[in-house]
Amino acid sequence: MRYLLATLAASCALATAAQAQETPGKALEALYEVISGPVGEARDWDRFRELFLPGAHMNVVVTAPDGGERVVVLTLEDYIERNGERLAEIGFTETETRRETFLYGGMATILSAYEAIRADTGETIAVGVNSLTIVDDGGTWKIASIAWRAADEDWPVDRAFERVE
């Protein structure tokens, strides 16, 4: 009986992950949901992995010691290793504040402004923009890549949504 219940629970979890990816926007919302949570709550890293295509990568633009910018490329496992314990320790909620979606057939590019808040202090620890490429993988939208950058006075969030020709 316990095995049956465990199997049923696992099936429901997989179905929920797939349903969360019926559209590019739902895939993005599922990503925000899975990385967010209260203090002491481990994230569902299996669900996190399900949101991405095999071989997907994550890129974060950071300020280099010389003041310029550099890109840190992470695999999903790198991200989990670097952030898994810390997210549960401090509690963390990343909330979308603005979105623009560009759709072309089975491809979507989404710019998603975010605000990240520590649950343990209530402090806003980051504001910035995520740029995602999401593709339709046989009826399920999956994240192919994500890049993000924290906002600063030179690059406020609104600047990401300006039209440049």
C-alpha cells in the first residue's frame, strides 16, 4: 500500500510539473515557484530539473573585479550545489514584477523583471532581469537557457524593456 501511495504521489508531482509548462509563461512561473520558499524548506530540485531541457544552461552577468562585466556559466547541478542549502537557510522568494514575451512558433523569449526577498529578514536582496529561451518540446514548454543580471544605477530594470532598433 505504501508503494502504491508513493507511486501515486510521484505521478501527481510529474503531472503537476508538466501541467505547469502548458505555455512559456507557465514554465517561467513554475521556475519562480520552485526556487522560492520559506526558511527551512528544501527546494524540489527534481521538479526544478524537469523544467529544463537536457543540457540547459544558466548564465549570470556579474561585475568583475576591474569593474567590467563577466558571465558565469552554470549547469543546473552547479546552481543547485551553489544555492540549494542557502535558499533553504535564509528563505527566499523571487517574484516577477514585469514581463515581456516574444513568441515565434515553438520558441519563446521572455524578459522577466524580478525582485528577490530574504524570508528571514524581509530584506530585498536583488532586483534585476531574467532572460529566458523557452521551447515547445513535444507539447511541454521547457527552458533551454536563462541569463540574468541584477539591476544597478547604470542598468535599471526599465532599461531592459526599452525598444532599440
